[in-house]
Amino acid sequence: MSRILIAGATGLVGRQLLRQLPAEHELLLLCRTPDVEQPARHWLPVDFDDLASVTLPQPVTLAFCCLGTTRREAGSAAAFRRVDLDYVLAFAELARRHGCRRLVVISSMGANAASPLLYPRTKGEMELGLQAHDWQRLAILRPAMLLGHRQSPRLSEQCFQGIYPLLRPLLLGKLRRWHAIEASQVASAMVLLSEGDGVEVVENERLLDL
């Protein structure tokens, strides 16, 4: 049995991840507020601004990070970076403090620390921050636009999902890398990619094939 630490379990991919993890694993789910629709889960309410002071009840075998927001949702560029960069790195450090050397994290297609754009630059900096540490296994997933139903819908995603069936037939050849991907497929890939050793950055094209 593995003891698995998860952040972002109430989000689009995180909720799918919970459905796909084998029941024999013990799950420790960091959250601001427990998800009442899943009362049997081991929710651990925490202050994500102070993860450095959190002590987990047991050591951790594996960690999954599904944290992520948008500038619009966060309210400012600084608030966005706090979630997508600071919280992710603090979560990874929390896992490492409790013996974890295996981490799977969701980044984004186009992540690049040198980008002039806020979103890909922040994701790229997050990736570099994680890669600065020694992991037995570090899998970084870079999905394109996610498909699925959020509890708190994002307007941009709703609009995209409405027109995507018209766009998909045009995304052929090298453009296939831009195919949107179901959140359930990303969650399945997270489970598969937790196996193995070493650092691996997995682009959207491969995620679509897993």
C-alpha cells in the first residue's frame, strides 16, 4: 500500500484522479475546505500560505500536485503566481520533508521560464524549481486545454469547449499537439507516469496517446 499526498483534489483533474487511484492506497488530501461530496476521504485542511509549518501524520510514498488557477480567477498576477508557483513548490517541499521522492505534477503546454507571457513563464519557473531537487521520480505533465466539467466553470474553457468540435478536424499533423484533452485522460496519465524512475517532461502529444 502506498501513502499518497495530493494537492488540488477538488479541481477538474484532481477529482478525476481520486476516481482512478486504487482503493487500497491511503490518500492524504490537502485542502482549504473538505469536499463534502466525498466524505470518506482523508481531508487535511491547511493554510496553503503556510505549508512550511504543516506536519503530516505519516510519511509519504508518492505525491500528486493538481494545483492551478488563472489570473482572472486569482484576481492579480501576483495571486496567480502564488498558487501556480509558490504553492506548488511549497507542496513539493512538504512532501520531501515527509520522505517522499516521487512527484507527479501538472504544468502546461508551452511552459517556458524565459517566456514574456505570465502563464507559460510561471509554469516554466515552477518546473525549474522542482527540477532543482533530487527526485527518484519527477513527472511533469504539459497538457493543452482541458476538457471536462468544473464545479466552478471557467468562462474561457466553456467557450472553447463549445467551439472545439469544429476546430478538432483541422488539427492534423503537427497541429495535433494542440488537441484538447479530457481531464480524466490526464488523471489516468498521472497514475501511469508515477511509475518508473528519473525526471520526465511529458508533452500533450504523448498524453493523448497514453
